[in-house]
Amino acid sequence: MNPRGTAIGIDLGGTQIKAVLVTAGGEVVRRELRATDGGWLAGVRTLVAELGAGDAVGISAPGLAAADGASIASLPGRLDGIVGLDWTRALDARRKVPVSNDAQAALLGEAWLGAARGLRDAILLTLGTGVGGAILAEGRVLRGPSGRAGHFGHTCLDPRGAVSIAGMPGALECAIGNFNIRERTGGRFETTHALIAAYRAGDEFAREQWLESIRALACAIGSFINILDPEAVILGGGIARAGEALFTPLRAELARVEWRPFGAGVPLLPAELGEWAGAIGAARLALLEAGE
């Protein structure tokens, strides 16, 4: 049994499971990363047992969480068998195991221990295979009645553009997501990391392609700022690890397109918790569920 005042946070992925043991005071006592070779359900059970299966356990996963927070309600084509799985029963837990969308959990983690500490209004964009995100409004992470809140990647930037997996034409994630980088660059680059490396090396074609993606991202972020009026915009995910190759041109483009009625722009911040944000957010959710 884990000591009172600690929680286990589990972040599920298609190939890896991340787990943390966190105190109510925000100390990450232990981190574990496991491959899902033996199945993700078996892996979660093993990790929870190793970390100390107590009353406070939270789950972060891709997809839309059910309205009651007990399971994932929708997740087409990934993590077979997870939809509808009641994690409280699966883990034989004495207290409800809350379940959250992974991006929403990541923002909850960043608001607790990361880049959004002390903020009441912020947005998170996760830049990777696609584009995910979440919204912090008046101190609470929004989920909406169906759990779709914060899916920024499916924002339309071009009504005549390619369609995203959610059916949205000209979506943001089609302009900067890693999933279609080969198509966008005419087969020149297999990954966004390779494109950015060529951009840093002075390749003119890579520069044109990367800055085109940056402009799309800046226009989207400027639109989100107009809609949500956040105190800060936080960028996470694998593409955000490009550092100044991303942030320097993005800040310059935002200076051109962002509405700044009072002079200063909204701060653009790198996420601080990295790949552990979802697990830490899941632990925070578990502590809140436990009243700690």
C-alpha cells in the first residue's frame, strides 16, 4: 500500500507505459518507463503493484475520456480493448481510478509542477505525430461535455486543404504534424527532426518548408489567443524539443500576426515536464479525487 499523501500516475501509450509515484507536495519519488511487450493492461497492473497499489491511482491515455471519468469512451484504431474499460475494476482499486485524456492530463501536470504553475488561464499545444492540446480556464482544465476541448490540431486553416483524421479540411496538424512530413516535402524528408536539422544546416528548401509550417502554427496560435485570451501559450511534444529552431521564428511570426492591444504579446513557453507530464497530471488527478 502506498503511504497516505502519495499517488500513482500512469500514462498509456501504444508502445510504452510511463508511471510515477508523486507526493501530495509535488515530489516525484519514482519514475518507471516500460515497453508494452507483455500487453499494456498487464504492464499497468505490474507497475501499480511495484509502486505500491494504494487508494490514489490515476490514468492518462489518448482518446476521449467518458463523462464520468471512469474510462476512455472513444479511441479509434489504437490500444485495442481500452475503450469502455473501467480502470477501478481492472485494478481492483478501493477508490475510483480517474481517467483523463493525455493532453488534458499533461496540462494539469504543467499547471501543478511545470510551465503553467501559478497561472489560471493557459493553453498547451503538443506538437508531434499530430497536434494535441488542452485548455486551462480559470484554474480548471476544460474537457467539454464530450471531452473534445483542446483538440487544437483539428482547427481549420484552409477550407480547401487536406482533411485531418477528424474530418477537418486544412487542419493545423496537417501543416506541422510529423505524420505527413514526407508528403509535405515531396519525399525529401522522412521526419520533422530531419527537416529541422537541414534547416539548421542552411538548406534553402528545408528553410522554406519549415517556415511555412511555422507561419501556419503562428496563425493558429494567434487565433487561439483571440478566442481564449490565455496568460501563456505552452508548447510541448517531440517537435517542441527543437528549441530555438522552433521558438525564435515562431516568436517572430507571432509578432506579425498576433493582436496585441496593450503592446506585449502572450508569453510563449516550452513545457517543463517533458514526456512525464501526462503521468504527473494523472497522479494529480488521483490526489484530487482522494481529496488531497
